[in-house]
Amino acid sequence: MFTPLTIKKNHKHYYRSNKQYCWNFSIIAFLMILTPIGAQASPFIDEVIATSQSTPINNYSRQQSLSSEVRHNVYIWQGFEHEWQRFVALRNAGRVPHRISKLHNYIQQPEDSSSHASFHFAQGTGVDGNYMNPKGNYSTIESESINSLSGNVLLQWTDEITDSSTPVANNKIHDIISIPLDVIHTPSSHTDFNIDTDVNNNALTVILQGIQLDLSCNNDLQPESNPCNSNGMWPYIFNIAIDQCEATETHYNCDLNVDIYRAWTPNKGGFQLPPLFEEIKPLNHRLDYTLRVHFSAISAPPTTFSPQTNDDIFTSKDIHQRRNQNTTLETYSPQVNLTQSTHAIRSFGFALSNPELLEQHWQVLGSDTSQQGRYIGKLSNLISSHKQFNQNSQATISQSLWAPITVVNATSHTSIGTRSLFFADNVFISETQTAKGKLCINSTEQAPAFSRWSMCNYKGWLARIIYGGKQQLSHAVTLPLQHQY
């Protein structure tokens, strides 16, 4: 059932990146000089979600699925990086960005302790062709004293843009992840409690394991004057969060909040240089969404396990700054005997806002920055490394929302919410590892003739290395079996 978004207050801390980056002025120096430096990190995403209104949502449905059995091992999703690689003339500044019509990055847990987990990747382009080598990070834990139960919540709906001079579709979804306490073998509790406290001698937490988002445009739902242009969207808010949790007598329930906002771009989806060139790509009036949010619940005695919810980490910078911003996350074990740790994700988000200064060439072209959508070149929100020093746990968070200089500049924002998972020394914990995929998508007939691209099926040895030798919108990578308890 669809319900209005409920905002719950969380204590948050605003981190600054621990590195400063500078521009490479050798590439299109004139344009780069006009690009402002990065802005200070801020909780922009939370502020926009809290103060904005939802637009109409229709045909809403939801379904939760749980794994058939409780396991004693779990592969922990630690985020992703997706970056389009195709370029024109210039290796980085000339990259070809895209709308988002498909975005998959998640871990499919093994059916039992002897089977493999798999890491799944997918991303759609809209109408034009491109390729990428997506990656995802993960860690594994395993012990007879740990119970894990995994599943996903399937959400489906149709949005609708507002009829105004600055059309938007603000999708604000509030749902619930519900874990039966008897299934995960955790005793019931009669009191509400925080996500990091014990449930009658067992610690319990719920973590994200990635997402599957698929968009589609149905011509039957569009005005006759505005048929579907593609299945893609130009996003300006994208946030997935497992928020407050509480226990009833029979279930452990966690708020699941989804906020996906889309809009037109400052140049109406194309590029205008009248009277020579006027490319316009219409904004789809309605889009259909299919979103699976993957999760795992982890339970163990407090002598073995203690989860800790950390302050959110925010970054802000100019969208043309490509390098990731790195932040050190430092946490401390709550118990002397819990000398091992790893980290999981409970929320992640990306957002766009008006730039501090619109670059001069976009001013000349009359770009309307009240239209907040953009083409996207790179999305990165991950835990990239981890070290443990006795009671002190340190992780590096790596984040970026980037687009090349062919996209109207904006301020890009990222956020990530994490949980530190502390364990006793009888639990096997792997280091942070990386799975890598390969995606390649040929242009559709709707792509402009000047940018049409179809390199995926080239069979030369070098082409196969770069593009994969075939069109591949999705890719699943089998993860190696880990330590057996």
C-alpha cells in the first residue's frame, strides 16, 4: 500500500573530504577555467526530501520476498561505481553521458552454504550507445553463531509530471521491510527498540544489499502530442534508505524510503544554437517504475555481534569534477571482545542543485537552470577499503556524481549511511573485495544520426577486450566461495 512519506529525524554529521583535487587545465582550458571549485558538503538531499511535495503516483503495488532458509553466512554489499566510457575526441571531458533507464547493482545471496553468491550489474542509456565496466564492493561474514535472512521488496508504480513551466515528477515512496522474528530464530520482544540494541539476548540489524531499477515508457499513457521519447529519465534526486526500525511481538519492521525525482534539462534534453541547431528531447509525461530493494537481516548473540549506526556522510562539489571524494569513517568497538569489523550500507543518495555560478557559455546559450535534470556520466557511492586496529575500525568512503563539460554545470551532492558491524574473533570476515562487470549497449533508431554508435558486436580482439564482443545490458558475476565454518 502506498503511504505518504514520513520524515524521521536522525542525528547527522557533515564530513569533509580528506583530499583536495585540482583541475587538469590541459583539456579544454577555456571551459575548465569557467568551472567553479567544489562546494562545502551539506545535507542538501535530506533538506529537499523534507520540504518537497510528492507529485501523483498511480498503480502502486508492493511485494516482499524472503529467502527460503536462514543461513550462517552473508555477502555484504558495500556499494558501487558505474561510469560510462565512450568518448568523442577527449578521453574524459568528451565522455558521452546518458539518462537513466535501468540501474542494477546488487548481490544475490547463495541458496545455501555450498552454493555461490552472484553480483549483478546493469544500466541503460536512453537511446544512444555506450559501454562501461561497472564494479561493486563486498565483504563476507560467516559463523555458526550468526543467522542471516535475505530478501527484497518489489515496488511498482507510475509517476506523472506536473503541468508547469518547470515540470517535475517527484516520486516519494514510504514502505516497510518486515522480518518475522520466528523465522530468523530471534525471540520476540514487547518493546520498541533501536536498531542497534539487543532483542532478548540477540543483536539484530537490517542492511541494504543493492537495488534493481527498471523504467519504461508506455505510449498509451502519454498525451497524443507528446509520445514516449525513451525509457529514460533525467534525475535530480535519487535516494534509497532503510530508516527507523522497531520490533513488535512477531516482526522486526524497518521503514523503507524511496525518493526519485526527475525533471527536464536546462536545454530541453538536447542542444540549441538557433537558427543553426535546435535539438529537443521531450520529457516523458508518465514513466513506469519497477524497483527491487535487496536487503539482509543479521542476528547473533551480543557476545558475538554488535551493529552500530553511523552518522551519514555528505559531499558536495561541481558536477564537472570527476575524481571521487574520499572520506575516512572511524568507529570504535563497543566491547573489548569484539575485535573484528566490517561495514554495510543502510542508505545512499545522489542529488543536483543549481551551480554557484552558471558557466558563461551556458549563459550565452540561454540554459534554464530551473530545469534541474541532467545527463549522468558517473555514479559512485561505496566503501572502498577497511582496516581494523584493535578496537578502532577505519573505512574509506568514496563518492561521486559526475557529468562531462558537455552537460550544463550544477552542484552535485552525494550521501551514504553506513552501519559498522563488530564481531568476536570466532567469526570469519573477509576484506573488502571488488566484483567487476562489463556492459555494452548499441544505439537505438531513436538516437540522433550524428551520435549513433554500434561497437558492441565488433569481433576484433581489441574490440572484444574493450566492448565485450556483444551487446550486453546486464551482467552477473559469480562470487567465490568463502571460508567454511
